[in-house]
Amino acid sequence: MKKAWSAVLSVSLAATVLAGCGSSGSGAASGSASSASTDSAGAASTTAAAASTTSGTASADDAGTLHIAWTADAQTLDVQTTSADYGIPMNVYDRLFEIKLNDDGSTQLVNSLVKDYTVSDDGLTYNFTLRDDVKFSDGTPLTANDVAFSLIRLLGLDTSVNTDFASCIKGADDYIAKEGYSYDDTLEGIQVTDDTHLTITLAYPFAGFLYELATPPCSIYSKAAVEAAGDDYGNDYKSAIGSGPYMLTDWTRDSSIELTQNPNYWGDTPSVKNVDIQIVPDASTISMMFQNGQLDILDCDILDSSVVESTYKTQYADKIVSANRLATTYFIMNENNEYLKDVNVRKAIQMAIDRQSILDTVYSGDGNLCDGIYPKGLIGYSEDNQGWLKYDPDGAKKLLEDAGYKDGDISFEIATDSSDSANTSLVVQMIQANLQAVGINTEIKSYDEASWLALRKSGEMASFVGTWTADFNDPDNFIYTFFGTDDKTKIRSINYKDEDVMKRIQDARAITDDDKRIAEYDALEKKVVEDDAAWVPLFGRTHLFVTGDRVKKYVPHWAGYGDFFINEVELAD
């Protein structure tokens, strides 16, 4: 045990000395791991030179321009084919609705492209009236045909990774299952009446449907622009024609991204006129650029927590903006594993992990323990399902002993993604030490990102640490995503076995009484996590940002993403 903890503390100390070189990310969104730059002895020596040549100091000469930096470039602009690269599409495209953050931390659904709508008494039929003053950035009008096209493409495109957000539409399941996709495909549940009216019919009532339509993957594309770009759509910035407040003016791969206000935008004119995004792989360089006045907003997620604690919480305390993450960090155990199929082993693992120590050590305590699936702040979060899970290594040992396991009998692999941040790697090492302390042996094995994803999707990954952030504010986005069907539990290597529970999760989507629906989601959370130990909840984290002197107001994303709506940034005069 002493050796294991010694290794953990050594890594933590090394991260402190490197002053934030170990962790980076591009502001990736839901369910995606931040990428990490490689620690190196020469990183610190090159920091000053890189910072001095990357960007000029922000000044009155570029009034109205927002300067930010990412550690990794976007891989695509096609938001239907990614669950990570949301930053640009969120600002270039519009959606039918948006979710907005209230001053008290709650959220509300607001109309965007939709002017008005009605819902039938049975909860199946939605009649939408669109705004009639919306144009794409190329000057062409946005019509109901573009809306229908976007949703059908989301379901039919072979490379779509976000079909869940429209899968409740009537005919969606059969359409997803068929082979081939055409730009002129139609769907039984989507009917266009004229340029500003369309009807969407669901296969079953689903209270979260409007919230799904507010997610980035449900962004509305120009059909003409997508057809013109063909297979290159998402790679050529010139084809990213949206109706949102900004438009792309340049994208130099792995170097920079530039946006400017969309002259045809139908909404209020934003404070930010232009956006300059620099791609700077080294997190310590970004930190120095911010301190030198070259950047206006710094995402503290890219920094080691020791740097945030020692530098930004002290020297920039009055410039910190915090956001509650609607996200849960968890440890997954594959029930097809020889040992993890035993519920007693899974319960012992829950008890063996010192979650508070991990949160304090790795993230300076910025967050809260979570005993379920739903994060604090999410609709459906229940205090009644909190407080039951205690750190109890002695109890874990006894549970294993009573189940017939001796010290060292149990061993399995914890798979990590080589692009994980240094903080995530430290979390895994501390979990390994916790498990070793109760007699469970684990091997941490690193895979490149593609191999890691393929192994997890195959259903054969023994265990891993992940974080899921809300796409929309509803418990369905968490429990259905992970436990809604056999296939969903397989592609995340959970392989949950209770088919009755999965059926209840599916049926809960159709409950129209809000109180009954939330009560059922609460009961399902307790069953999955506390009774079946199918999920090890770790914690929810607070997302910290630091703003520069040029920023008068900054409103983070309602779910605590690193990505944000640029038109909600107000620059000082």
C-alpha cells in the first residue's frame, strides 16, 4: 500500500513542478475525454518563446475581438458526426430551441428558430411554426425543409454518432437500421407543410423531446450547402453555412480558427465582433499567454489543479467564474468480467474507493461527491439517493471475505486512453491504490484513443473511468444513455443484465405525468447504483474559468462545458 500511494504522490508532485504542462483540452463537450499534452523536460524552457510568437497582446487595436486558445484543434465542423467538437457549431448554427442558464443556476428552454408550437394531448404530435426572418450566412432563407433535412440526415448518415437525439421520432428506428442515405430521404414522422410550418410525430410520448432539439447535434443545416460540399462537408470551413450569430472566416488546421459576426443574423447583435482561437498544445503556454494579456478567457480545466490553486485562486480570485457541471465522473465495471459479474465484488469496489480524497487531491476539492447517476443540478437529481455510499475499506474487505475471496484472488484491467489528461491518469492511479488496499489487483493499461474507443464499444473493456456531461437537462440523457438497452450497456462495456430494469427505463420515457416520471427515474437510479452496484459514482466537479480585464461579463455553458455561446460574452467598452 505504501508503495502504491508513493507512486501516486510522486505523479502529483511532478505535475505541480511542471506548472500545468500535464493536462490540456479543447473545451470538448458531452461524454468526451479531454486530450492531454505530453509532459517533457523541455516544455518549460520553450514556454516563453512560444507565448511570445503565438499572438500579440490584446489591445484597443482589436476592440471587439475575443481571444481564446484551445490545446487541440476541432476534428470536424459536422456536429452530427462528433460528440466532442461542439465549440464552433454551437456558435455558427442555430437550433429550434436553446437551453439558457438562469441567474439562480437553474435552466429554461427558450424558443430559437421556433416562433410557436403546439403539442397534442397524447404527447405525440408537435406542430412547429418557424420564424420567417431567418437567413443563413450566405443570404438564403432558412425553411422548414432545412429543418426536416437536418433531422433526417442526423438519423440516416452512416457516420452519425448522435441518432439518440431524434430516435423517438416515428419511423426513426427503421430508418436508422436501413442501409444507405440520400439527401432527399423522407421520414414518416416529419411532415413539411410550407416554408415555416412542419409537424413532427413521435413513436411514443417523450417529455424530453424539446430539450433534445436544443442539443448541438440538432443544429439546423443548409441543405443546399451540405449537398454542394458532399463528402467534404465538415472539413471545408467555407461550407459551414449556418444561421447562428457567427460565421467562419478562416480555419488553419492545428493553428488557428477565426470567426466574425454573421451579417444576416436574425437575433440581437453580439458584443463580440470577431473571435480569434489559437491552437496551442502546451497548457502552460496558454497559461502564460493569459497572464500576459494575450487571451481573454482561460479554461482552468487545461491546467493542473495545483496551478489553479496556487496562482489563479490567489492572484486572480476576483476574475474567477465558476460553473456547476451537470456531469458525473464514474468508474465502470464490466459485468461480463470473471470477477466483476459478482455483485458483492462490485459493492466492495464501491466501498473501497476514497472519492473525497481523490476529489481533494486531484481537483483541490472543487466539486461534490455524487452517490448516483444524475449530477447535482440536473432535473431528477434526488437528495434522497445521496449519502448512502461511504468510504469503508474494512467493510469492503469483509464483504469480499464473506463472498469467498482471499487477498489477491481478484484481478482485472483498468483501461485508459493515452490522450487522457494528467488529472484523469492520477484519478485512475488513486483508484488502483484504493483497490489494492482491500486485496484487489488491477493493471492499468493505456491504449491509443481509437483502440480505446473500439475496445469499449466491443463490450470487452473490463473497467475504465469516464465523465458524462448533460446534453440536455433530463435524467433520460444519463440513465437511458448507459442502461436503456442491451446495446447501450454493451457499447460502454457495462453489460448490465437486468432486462426488466432496462424495460422500465424505456417505458419511463413515455410517462407524461412529470411527478410520476421523475419518481420512476429516482427509483431506477437507486436500483441500478445501490442495489445492483452496476455503476460506481465518484463525483461532480465545478468548472472554473478566469476572465481577463477586457471581459465585462462571461456566462458559461448551462451544463458547464468548456465550449460556450460567444454571444453571451460581453466585452468592456
